[in-house]
Amino acid sequence: MNVFARGLAVMLTAAILVAGVAAPVTAAAQEPATLGSERARVSYMVGHDVARSIEAAGPDIDMAAFEQAIRNAFQGGDPLIAESEVPAVGQALMMRIASRAGRAPADAKVPDVDRTRVGHLVGADVGRSLVPIKDELELPVLLQAVKATFAGGKLAMDAAQLDTTRQAFAQRMRATMAERARAEGENNRAAGEKFLAANRQNKGVFTTPSGLQYSVLRQGSGPRPSITDTVRVNYEGRLLDGTVFDSSYARGQAAEFGLGQVIAGWTEGVAMMPVGAKYRFWIPGDLAYGAKGGGDGKIGPNATLVFDVELQAIVE
């Protein structure tokens, strides 16, 4: 969903996880913290930061719908607002925000909005951005902070308490995420090694000294590219479980790139192909995206990848 709040919500999550700049606390009277657990304090901090990131839309948000949308996102449900409704609701909301900020044209007509639909729109985006940390949160406390921040009333945590909580949570989450990535990477490496050991026994599968495996799906008769060439290819990339994470076929357009500017397995593999050929490559994690993973999170650390590649042309 291309909704207006996506960038703000994603930035919020990133800021939490890397101990970013604290959202300022309004000048409203502040009270000493009365929240009894670290989990509650984290939830309140996150709720306050959420509210600060979307407060320009606050007057147009129905809070019951906002809560419903967040809960739905946490449960993995489809958005409560139809994709077809998103552009009109989002545009109307942005016009209202611009009008309140004095940035709308003087003769502009300020549209009405359905506050329930706005709540579903913004709540879906916020909920989706918070899914990675949903198990760390108490949603009622988060919503309490959102409402208090919107109202400009007394807050249960002052600026120093919010910042201390934010920094401690960021540190803990970085450690947790690093451990998860390490464990996932070890599992992916083991699974890849097991698969490749079996795959190399299959007829027609060849293994290079680097560990790259390939089979020829269609012979070609043209020249072979060098690593300094730009090539045009059609391709599909899959995980070992068959999940497609990238496909020029799906986009309906071949891709062009410098052969020396891609992952090592591609550079080595495509350089072996004559123009007109189609190969299948099995690329070990250390020749792919390594311990960091890639594909905007679609490719895990040390994941072994499968590519079907057609070399159409050497462009230059």
C-alpha cells in the first residue's frame, strides 16, 4: 500500500532499533513515570514516538479504527481499507494536513474525510512498521501514549525517561537481532551445504572450484562476456524452498547491468555463458549476499540461492 505515513512509520522503527534521535516531548506538564515494568515503559515510549511521527494527521484519525488496524496488522490480516480507496483517502488527508499548516492554496477546497477510513489507513501502516517488535509491546499502553501525546496533556514519562528507555531498548534489540541473524545464518549455511552436497551428485550438474554449481538448460552459440562487459539478461531468483524473490520475467522486462557489479556467483556464472544460453545456477551464500543477507530482507544471511538466467546480449 502506497500510503502517506509509510515513510514516517518506517523511519520510526529504524530510529528505535538504531537508537535514533528522540522525538521531542511537548511543553505540557509532565509527571514522573508511573509505569511499573520495562515492557510498559517501552510501550509508552513507542506510542509517544508514533504519535509524534503522525500527529499532523491526528485530528482526522478515529482512534478506535486506528487501534483496530494495528491489531489487525499484528495478527497478519489484510488491510482494513481497500487498496482502491487508498489514493483518494490519502490525498484528501494530505490536503487537510496542508490546510491546517497553512500550506494549501488559498482557493483550495479542503475535502472531508471519513475518520474511520483514515484510522484504518494510518493504523495499517503503523501496525505493519511495528510488527518486528510487536512481542515487546503492550498495545493498550502504546495507545494510551498516543492519545496523551495527541491531546498535549500530561505524560507519564518525561523527556529524560523517554530517552533512557529508548536507548536501552535500542541496545537490547540490536543484540537480539544480531543473535537472531547469527542463528539464522548458521542454519542457512548448514542447509545450503547439505543441499549442494546432494545436488552435485545429480546428472548434468557441474561444480566450479569456488563452489558455484550450474547446469545448462539451453546451449548458446554467441560470444562469452568478460567481467568488464554490460549484459542483458532475463532471470528468476529463488530460495531453496522455491520462494521467488526476484524475477525480470515477472516485471516483463530484461535487465542490464555491469557483470563486475553483481554478486560473485553471478559474475563467475554469467561469464561462462555464451550469448543465447540459459543456465541454472546454485550459488552458495558466500558467493551471494553473505552474512548480511539481501533483497530488502527477502534473502536471509548465508542463504544459498537458485537462479535461472538467459543471456540475451552483450550490450557493451
